[in-house]
Amino acid sequence: MPTVTDLASRRAAPPATIPTEPLELIQLHAQAHNALSTALHCLQQPECSPQHIKTATARAMRAATLLKRASVAANQVEA
């Protein structure tokens, strides 16, 4: 019988390193913008299926994560 290894939850992962360079901060903003744009595009489809809603939710969550990282990075750049 194969051995089953439990994977750690996403919350147990170490935090991503937060960039402190202004260029990296701009890149985070651009990535968040792109994720929100993709989410909106999925929701604007005439035949908005459950898969479109699922994709839009995933992209919106990605955007929220990027915005949180950008906020922390902005605070570090100002300090």
C-alpha cells in the first residue's frame, strides 16, 4: 500500500518575500490590475457559466493577494 503524505495547508506556507524596490512595486500593481481585468472579462461574457464565475473568483483572489503585497511593499519603500 502506498504511503500517503499530508500536504501542509496554504496558510502554513512561509510568507512570500516582499519586494522593496519601486520597480517591483509597480510590477505588483500591474499584475493586480491584470488579474482584476481578467476577472471582469470573465463576468462580462454573455454566457457567464459557472466556470466563468469560478475563474473570475480565482482572479479576484489573486488580485487581492497582489494588492496586499503591494501595500506592504509600499510601506517598506516609504520607510
